[in-house]
Amino acid sequence: MIKIFIADDHQLVVDGISSILEGHESIEVVGSALSGRDALEQINNLKVDVLLLDINMPGMDGIAVARELKEKESPVKVLILSMHNNPQFTKQLIEIGVLGCIIKNSGKREVIRAIETVYAGNRYYGADLSNTLFDSIDKSQKAVENAELTKREVEVLKLIAQEYNTKEIADKLFISTHTVETHRKNLLSKLGVKNSAGLARYAAKNHLDE
């Protein structure tokens, strides 16, 4: 029996998912919470296999909950419930070890399939999410290839887009500030922009700002 906990700040969503899963022979809803902090506190006292977790919750959002579970090396597997299909967001979830994510308008069959997949320790991202993510990665790669950027230049570009200054970039990449400035000048030349704002706009347009 797969033991499920639902964390969402809308009671209607909690009730709706509980209703969808009710009566399923291999799934049992063992609890629910309307906030991230409450979810963590309850999970500590329950046997939970899969946490169905909303992102936008008061006080402590879903990302923070997922990170804390990872830091504690919790055996609870996380399946995110999202309202949006955003490739940057999907990449972030994968980076912090979230096994699955589905859009909230998913049907009963997909919800159950996602739960069973994540429970088995496998990754499940809905078809729409996966297609958008791969399209984003493909566009990013083409932008790098067309501009003939080096791996280090891409790293510097991403950090510029994330508003790191020269000293911070140097520290983060373990290179000198002079080397950072050299990469910045090369980027300005290759991408045909005038300043860091132009670099940031290019990065955002080509999905290189994550």
C-alpha cells in the first residue's frame, strides 16, 4: 500500500485529490496539510511514502519543503503539483532531487501513474512538462552553438544574468577578476551587445539564465 500525504493551501484541492484516490486498492491518503511547515511536522510522525506537494503555500513553500526533506535525507518521495508549465522551474525541481511533477489539471489516470512511478523511485514529469523542458534545452544549446561560446563563457554569462558581480563570479568559478573581464569582453563581442544588461537579455531570451 502506497501511503500518500497531500500538502496544498487550498482545502478544495486536498479534498479533490483525496476523492480521486479514494478506493484505489494500492493507495492510501494518510494525512494532509495546508502549509509547508505543518506538512513537515506531520510527516515526521507518520509513515509516508509519497508527498503530493503544492509549490505556492504560505510561510514555507514547496521548494523549501523539498529542500529540507533532501537535506534530512528523508525517504519520502516528492511529487510536485504545479499550476504552470515552466522549463526553468522544472530544471530547478530536478536539481533539488524532486522525482516528479504534474500539472494540477491532470486526470485521475495520470495522477495515479505519477504516484506509482515516483513511489518506485523513478522520475515522472508529465508529457507537457517534459516537452517544454527539452525544447528549452534544445534552444539553449543552439544559441551556444550559433554564437560559438565556450563552456567557460556560458558559465560567466549565466552568472551575469543572475546578477553576480565580477568579484563574485571570479570567486564562484575560482578564476581571477581579470579573466572574468576578458570573458565578459568576448561575450559582448560575440553576442553583439553593449553591456551586461544586453548580456542578461540575451541569456533570458535563449534560456541561459537558470
